[in-house]
Amino acid sequence: MASIPSRPSYDETNVETSGQSGRESPPLVNNTRARRQQDFFEKTNDVQREQLLKELLFQHQQLQQPSIQRLLVHAKSSNAIERDRNGLRPSAVSRASTATPTSSARSSVPSINNKAAKRAKAHVFSPEEEMYMAELLADPETWSLLDGPGEKNDYNRPKKAVHEEIAQKVNFKFSTERNVVELDSTQIKNKIEHMKKQWKAANVINKRSSNGDSTNSQLRERVLEKCIFYYDVQDTWSSSWSLNPRLPVQLTENLTRRPSSDSGNDASDEEAETAVEQGDELSELLKSQSANIKKRLKRPQGDIERFITLIINLSKSSEREYDLKRQKLDLDQKTSAAVARKAEMESLLIGAQIKKIEMDMDLGRMRAEAEIARQNKLVEIEYIKAQTELKQAECYQLLEATKLERSKRQSISPHNSPSKSL
């Protein structure tokens, strides 16, 4: 029987339908991962290469897991290999071995366990996908189906079904011809848990900084830097958590657990932040139960009660520190307000002085103009008087001349009159 060249187990249906099904891949010279990846890159298109890169990223993240978890994964893979050797089911290891696979084994390649295939496909959520999921989770009806402990909600409906509906909506919205999004309920569940952690961390920042340590714009930038969808789900998630607080024992048990990741997207620094945030959440919830805790403290303290006492003391000291900061900020605000009022009064006083000077200048100018006008009027009156006296003198001279002329005529008229000569 002719040997059939083995193919990579990532997505064989896409490889066969990509236009190269008629060309067989060269036989594997060496059973190494690098050679298989190189052959796969040569025979796949851009979409399949992108999917392979995501799978390689997931494998790299799996290698970064703690040693215990790697041992568990190795044990599971060893059990799977043992079952393959016993002939229970075909696996990717048996297909990638140097032995020549038979036609029956090749025909059973697509019947790989769906969970293993889906678990191997990691998905890096984009900011648009996160915002769309936040929009779906902000709906009170949708969130009421996922809120609360357990795998079922108040409507006796499995949460897995709700996760599948959200996965279908995300797949339908963001799938394209070149990039098909194939999310399942488990990935959606892990992503929601990761989003809740992000929201809790941003909520701690919002509660710590909302007492006046920073302005609203700076606080909003810090919160959005930690969680971009914080304000989109704030109303729904805040009311949900306030109605369903967890007990202190449950919170202390959760502190020792390793936080779950959404397909390997959580970083190691976020795990440390999550532990601190859970401790902060514990201190906040214990404020409402301080009376019961004080009664418990009268009895011999255990490790948990000592831890609770330490958390209470830390929360009280942080509250005192916040109160002092708030008082200092209030004093600074009052001082700045007093300085602003003083500057305003000084500016008003300077304005009044300027107006007084302007009024004095206007009054002096008006007085000078009035004096000049009065002097001009006096000069005009004197001029008129002089003109009047001049006219009177001329009239007097004319009268004297008339009298003199009349007297002359009278003196000449008796001797030369014609009546007397006749």
C-alpha cells in the first residue's frame, strides 16, 4: 500500500479546500515540530497562517505555565498517547509519528475530540470585541442570567447556554471571509471572568481616588487605562455585586486559588494585582460586618481571624490616611479660594482707584474748559463794550460836526438872504 504523507492536525479541511488538495505534501524527513510548521506554512494561505500563529502563541503560553500545571498537562497527554496505543482513538501524536498511517486512520482524522481541538485554538480578544461583549453584558436581562454562584441562574437555565449565545453573537459580528471567529462557551466564560477581574481592579481605583485625590479627568483616564469598558457596565455590575456580597470565609478561600485565564491572555503581574484587589474587596465588605467580627475577636484568634484583623487595621489606617488627605485638600481648596477672593478684591480696588483718577482728570479738564470759556466770554463782553464806546464816540463827533455846520449856516444866512436884498 502506498504511503500517505502525514499532514498537520490544525485544520485539515481548510488545507484540502484551499486549492492545493491535488498536490500532496512531501514526506516528513524528521518528526520535529519545526519541520511540520515549515511544511504547513508552505501549503497554507494567509488565513491559515494567521490561525497557526495563534496556535503557536497559545503553545508558548502553555510552556510558561507553572511546573505543576505542566506536569498535569503532560500526564493528560501521556494518558492520551497510551489510549492511542491501545487503539481506543486516533490522536495527533499517532498521525505525526514516522510510521505510515493507514487509510482508516486517515479517514478518522476529522473525528478528533472537539474539546481538545477547541482548547488548542487560542483567541486574542480585540478592544472592539471586548466593548461589544461589555455592551451585551451591560444588559440587565443578560447579566441576570449570568449573575450569582453556581452553573444555573434564577430561571433554572444553564449558564453555558447563555455563554454559547454570546459566542454566536460575537462570531457572527466579527467573522469575515479572511478571518473566521470561532469562539465557544468556555472561552466566553473565561473572558467574562477576566473582564470581571479588570472591572474589579478599576473599581478599586475608582473608590480609592474618588475622595478628592485627583480630578475627574485624571480619575477617568486611570480607570479607562485599567478597564476600557468600566463605565459601560458600571450600573449593572455595581448593583449586582452590592446585592450579592460574598462571605469573608469565601473571600479568604479565594485568595489562595490561582486565578483562571481566558485562553492564556492573563499576565503574571495581573495575578498579583488580582490577589491585592481581592484583599481590598475583603476589607470593604468587612466594614459592614465589623460588629460580628469584634465578637469573634474576643475568642482565641485563628489564622483567618488574624488575617481579618490585619485587613481591618489596614483598612482603618488607609481610611485615616484618606481623611487626612481629604482634609488637606479641603484646606488647600479653601486657601486657594481665599487667595482668589483677595486677588479679586485687589483687582476691584485697583479698578476703583483708576476710575477715581479718571474722574478727577475729567473734573479738572471740565473746570479748565469752563474757566477758559468764562474768560472768552469776558473778553467778548469787553470787546463789545469797546465797540459800543467807539460807536458812541463816532456818533458824538458826527453830532458835533452837524451842530458846527448848522451854526456856520446860521451865521452866513442873514447877510446873503434874497428876501432882504429885494
